[in-house]
Amino acid sequence: MFKSIQNIIIGCDQIVWFYLNTRWHTAFLDAVIPYLRNQWFWAPLYLFLLLYMPRRFGKYGWLWCLFFLITFGFSDQISASLMKPYFGRLRPCNDPVMKQVVHLLVPCGGGKSFPSSHAANHFSLAVFSSMTVGKFAKWLTPAWLVWAAVVSYSQVYVGVHYPLDVLVGGTLGACIGWMTGKYFNKKFELM
């Protein structure tokens, strides 16, 4: 029974992936979306935060930067070093059946697919940032979450992840960001 439920879930995941990756494309999105998933595209934002927070909040800003990096580290290590080897799911672009139809816009890369570390990392940072900085600028909360969702969706669009990979990765990241944000607010809270 469990195996049949698992097969149904994976089958649905592959069907949704098929439409998101191979059918719903435009030339404009094909040109833009690969940049949105690239970590170097977002590097100026990270650099800005790491420079702005200590300037704005002093020692608490430095602590915020440390927790920002710790949040990223937890998310990346749990998703990439623990979960991916355990589950061992192939990326669509490495799957012998799916790679026949994949609309691949970036190099496939090695490694496994489940969960998406991009989704986990970006959602962990988005939720952590929202919880800790959001009270000073409430408009940032939806901006952080849209940013993480766009990066996550782009992983499916370019052909390197299935929707379930990014859904689980995003959920994992949101939980990690919530825990580190809650701890940070309890111990240090920005002033």
C-alpha cells in the first residue's frame, strides 16, 4: 500500500514537472529565469545585508549577520549532506526517462534532486530575515517570500528539480529559518 501511494505521488510530481518544464515556456522567461536561480545574481543583496545590518544595528547587526550565515549553513548541510544522499532521487535532467524530454536551460550538474537545496536555503534566509527584520519594514516579508518562491520555481523551470523537491526544500528551509529567527529574537532582538 505504501509503495502504491509513493508511486502515485511521484507520478503526479512528474506530470506537474512535465508541464512546468516542457510546456509552459516563453523566450523571455527562458532568458531571464536562469539568472534568478544563480547565486551570483543575488550576491549583491547578500553583500548589502552583511554591510547594512552592522551599520544600522551595531553589535546586534553583527550577531544578525552571524545568524544569517548559521541559518544558511544549517539549511544547506541538512538538505545537501543529510537528505539528498539518503533519498538519492535523480534530477530530471539525469533521469534516463525524463532527460529525453527535459527543457534544460542550465548545466544539469551531478548530485541528487531531493530536496532542493536552493529552495531550502532561500526559504530559510527569507523566513529568518522576515522574522528578525520584518517588524522594522513589514513590506519586506512578502518581498522575502516572493524572492524565495521565484528562486524555487526557477529550479523546476530550468529542468534541474521536480516540484516536490522544491516544495519539501522550501518547507525544510522555512522551518529552519523559523527556528533560528525565533531563537535570535528571544536572545538578541534587534533594537
